[in-house]
Amino acid sequence: MRSLAVIAVVSLLPSLWAADKLGFEDRVELTRGLMAEYGTVKVLLPRSKKPLEFDSNGTYDKKEWSLIAKESGPAARTGDSVQVTKITIETDRIVLEINHGFKGGRKWYQGVQVQGTMGQQVPIGNSDSNAPGGTSIAILFHKPLEPIKSAEIKKMLAPVLDFEKHSVTQIYSETLPPEVQQAIKEKRAREGMNHEQVIMAMGRPEHHSREVKDGLKLEDWVYGKAPGKITFVTFNGDKVIKVKEAYAGLGTQVGNSPVVR
């Protein structure tokens, strides 16, 4: 069934073939390799009636996308799963419809289950996408298209869509500043982190306490047990302002960081 759909889509575009160098087999491979594929969103995707422009060199106008998002809202946020639902191959661009385009997105009945004839729960919708809306992306080549594989298109879109299977946590961590990514990798806290990032690095604390000191509302997270190293992470609001490590019973402290206000 999917092969028939591929041939049907490709057969609609004969008038464009003379303008580019893509052959029939090239178009079939692109459509097969991209159609119905799921990807994980790495940046906020705006809902847009006009396809979002994305350059084939892997860049896009972040300011323009941000303005579109403010006007029309998000089609998908970082970590959301989205699906390619239509592919249009034009003379100098490839347009990917995401989640059925501007009018698409997650329907009210997706995720709803009904009881089957044998008593089993059967989902009404069959989409694995959890994004709130739809949009489309136009990959601009600025010249007549030449033979290219679907794997190359996926790699090209890597700054905004990840077609590999990764966890939402991994996708989120890749958007963080390098120094925060390094701290998470080394399983340690540092000044400037928020609660979520500290949990990603060190897990949830064994103990925590709150106090008001010098007009600041402070929260201490404590990791470790005596005897051994104990780490104290102090927050002001959602920001780490101090990290202190002490060795219980040994009378030694290390890593006493200054308070950042």
C-alpha cells in the first residue's frame, strides 16, 4: 500500500523533472525514506501557513521563526514527537508537511481507547505524535535539485529535527550551554543551574531544607551520607547560587563556591 502511495505522489510531478536532475528512482527513494517518518523536535517549531524556510546548509532564521511562533503559536516544542505526513518535491526545494500542516496536529480522540469485542482496550487514533499542532518546512537548495538520499535530508535537518531514537532528556540536554552539559556529564552541580538540571546531573536529593537568610529565600539540597563526601547545593529561587562539598568526620571541606546574586 505504501509503495502505491509513493508512486502516486511521484507521478504527480512530471512537469518539474526537466528543471532538476532528480530521476524517478531518486524521487521514489526520497518519498519512501521520509514519508510517515517520526522525528523528535530539537527547537520550537512554529505553526505557519507558509512553509518555514530552512537552508540546505543547515541554517535557518531563528528570529523569523520566533516571530512566527509569537503570531501563530507552537506546532511542537522541544522533545515532542512529530511525523512527516506529506512530501512535495519542487524545482529547487523539498517541502515536508509536519503533522498534516497548519490545520493539522493532535486530535481530541488520539490517545482515547475503547473496549474491543474481546474486552481489550483499542486506541481510536493511530498516531504516535504528541505535538499540539502542525506546520511545514521548506528545505531551500537555491539551485535545481540534484540526486540526494533521504538519509542526507534527515542529516540536513538535524539542527531542528532528530530522526534517531533519543530520549526527551537527551534532546533537552543538547540545548543547554556547554558548561552545563559538561557538569551533567560529570554528575555534578554548578552555579547557575536550575532544579531540573541538577536532578539530571545528580538525581533527587536525599534531604532538603528551606530558610530565609539576609532577605533571600534559600533552599538546600543535600547529597551523600556520613562517613564520606556530602554535597550541599543551595538555590535562590530556581537558580543554584552555591555548591559546597564536605567530608563528614574528616574535618575537610572542598569546592566552597562563592554566592552569586
